[in-house]
Amino acid sequence: MNEPICPLCGRALGTENIDRHHLVPKTYKGKEQFPVHKICHRKIHSVFTEKELRDRFHSWEALRAHEDIRNFIAWVAKKPPGYYARTETAKRKKW
């Protein structure tokens, strides 16, 4: 059986430090959620506002195409699945 992978970074999810991400934010009535590494989830929300996620970054492809996320994925690729360190917080208003 294949181990589940994080849809953002492509690493195995493992069993610890897992969050759920709504591609369309709950604030904007998004319902579907996906398991992701906690560090990946925090990075998404440190880069994008809720409005940006709703309008332009509501697919895994769009998220991975952004330069900040590409750089993050290259960095986190070398870490084990359960790795977690605090990421910087968003500097912009969420909506």
C-alpha cells in the first residue's frame, strides 16, 4: 500500500505534525480539505492572504508555481516527514 503524500511538497505525510488545508479558505465557504504537513500549511498561510488563496492560489499547481513556495519545497524536501519548525507569519492583512 502506498503511503499518503503531502499535496504541496510531495513528501510522505508520516503520522505527526499534520494539518488540513482548504484550497478555498473556510472564510469563503471552502469545504474540501486536504491533509498536509503542518510546516507546509503554515508556509502557505505565511505567503498568501485569504483573498489571494480564494482568487488565484486555490489549486496545488498554482501554489507550487509561486516562487516562494517553490523555494520552500526545495528546502523542505531534505527534511523528514515529521519535521516542523515555526515559519514566519503573514505580514499582510488576511482579507
